[in-house]
Amino acid sequence: MISKSIAVSVATLAITFFTFATLPKTGEIQWQTDFDEAVKLAKKSPKKKLFVFFTGSDWCGWCIKLHREVFLKEAFESYAQDNFIMVKLDFPRKSNQTEAEKARNAALAREYGVQGFPTVLIMDKDKKVLHVTGYLNGGPENYVRHLQESLKAR
């Protein structure tokens, strides 16, 4: 026979597991790190634009703030999944990165005139820049509204 304390523990564990399993998930954005592959995906998904995030993920305070305050939130994630191929071009100082990735990211930053971090470029499938932005106050809802308005104007 199972003791009462074990039964209570098992029930508590089951409730905890069920609760966390049904919570909205964050961090679900699938970031591409290969720009050329992302362009190929965009061409296969004509309704989606490229969302290209130039970041210093381990040293740039504004990049980290944008990631935490906006990109990890459900309001942004759901909009992003429906509208963008997400691309992260990172320029870390502490994290390891292949020399080829460093060179490719640097070449893209030069090609698109990126002067600082964070820089976000919204592009069409032909790599034409439609909008340039960066960090904005106001959380994910404000960021989504900003993107919608800027793309509607195009």
C-alpha cells in the first residue's frame, strides 16, 4: 500500500508538471544564423519577410534588453512566427563562433551599413531593406505595432 505522503508527493508532482506543460511557451522563435539559408526559406514562404537582427548577444546592453523585453515575449513570438523568417547575426565577444560565421556576419554588416547594435533590418525575399529599427521602449506590443505600421506604410 502506498503511504499518504508518497501519494501526496506524486499528486503534487503531477499537478506541477501539468501546470508547466500547459503554460504558454516562450523562447520558441527559431532563429536562423545562416543568412543565405534564411533567404531561401523566405523565398519558399512568400508572405514572410526577413527579420535580420544584428546583435552583440553577450556584451551589448541594448541588444540583451531588446531580446529579454521583446523577443522572449508571447506577443512578439506569435507575430514573428506568422510574419517573419527570423535571422540572428551575432557579434559576440565571449562566445565561440567559427571564423567563417564571423566573416560572413561582418560582410553582411558592411553590405547593409550597420553602424551599431542592435540593428534590425526588415527585408523582402529579394534582400531589399524595407525598414530599419533597433531597440524601442514599450515592450512587445509596442514593438509589434511599430513593425506593423512601418510595413503598412510600404
